[in-house]
Amino acid sequence: MKTLNFLVIGKNQEILETLKRIIENNEGWSAKIQSDETICPDYIKGNQVDIVLLSSGLEEKFENDIKVFCENLDKNVKVIDHYGGGSGLLKNEVYALFPNLQP
């Protein structure tokens, strides 16, 4: 089974911790959380990241910039705008990007 590595970026620490817990409740899914946008590009470049999950509280400019950054990497990093909706919605968003992982 492929391991999916998430970088979850947002401003609300409680939401970030909840998303980490939801993500890691899935076998083979691992999450790092970050509220400091300035270090995210270097983290993505230096680590295995499959999905950048954008949570609440981020500036629109950062969201647009990080999407462009991920698109221009040699890696195949996917970006999900996730602003709530529960674990079922999150799973559907992930499986839409990686349909071969769907159970």
C-alpha cells in the first residue's frame, strides 16, 4: 500500500490537530501540520509530500502562491482546498486525486 504524506497548512491549531488525527486514522496516511506559511516551500522541497492540504485562515495570495509552487515542482504534489465537511469529505477529496487507493 502506498503511504500518503500530507502537509496540512492553516492558522487554527485546534483544526490542524483535528485534521492530523483524522488523516492518521487512515492506514498508510501520515500528516505534518504547519501554521507558519514561510517555511512550507522549503519543507515541501526537502520532504516527501504527496498532498498539501490547505485549511482555514490562510491568505488568498499564499494559497495561490503555494498552488503554483507545487505545480512547478519536479515532484507530483497535489493540493486540496479543505475547509471542513468531515472525514468522509476529506477521504473523497483524496480518493479523487488517487483513485487507485480507494478501498
